[in-house]
Amino acid sequence: MKSGVLIAMLLAFPLTAGAISGSWSQTAASGVISVGKQAVPGSRLAPSGSIPASATVTQISWRITLLSPQPPGLQIKLCTATACFALDSLSGQKRFTTAISAQGPFRFVYAVAHRGQVVPPVRVVSNQLTVNYR
């Protein structure tokens, strides 16, 4: 009887109880895209407090606010020091299965796909990033 209770308790205990999970969020203003085919990096985004060095990203959420309507051909990437990930909209969520450090820093990088002057210029009022990690 006691062994049955012990087994039930062990099965109820989550396997990830030792894993530390959490999230952080940052919002920053960004730049102006006035010329096509030119990459414009946003502000550096990183956690304001300390997180474990081993923490890896499980999911990100983002929201980007523009001063004017989104132009055709707007390309948005979220970059770390080692990789960039294409984002297909001004807001959304993306799950990660590869080990990306949750410590960052991260930067949004913007471009417009056509050559020449962008009229009106694209003004990025804010970009918000929320990083969930484990």
C-alpha cells in the first residue's frame, strides 16, 4: 500500500521541477527606414535583471508599432549575435526548438525590399519583445 502511494507521488511530481523557467520583456524605440535595401537595426534588447546563464529561449512574442501604414516589402528580422530569424508580421509569437541563449542581446532589423527612397519613410515607434525561457 505504501509503495503504491510513493509511486503515485513520484508520478505526480513534474519532471521539469528542477528546471528554471521565466520570462522577460523590453520595449524600445527604433529607427527610420528611408532608403530601400538598407538594413536598419533597432535598439538593443536584453533582460534588465539576471537570468541563469544556461537559460534558453522557448518562445518569443513581439509587437512592433509603426507611425504610418506598413509598406509593401517590409522585412523584419529578430537577430542575436549568432543568428537572425525572419518575422512575418508586426506582431506574433514564435516557438524555438534550437538552443538560443535567453540572455540576448536581441535586435530587430528592418528593411524594405525595393531600391530607392522610401516615401513616406517608415518610422518604427516601438518594438516590444517578450522572451520565455527555460
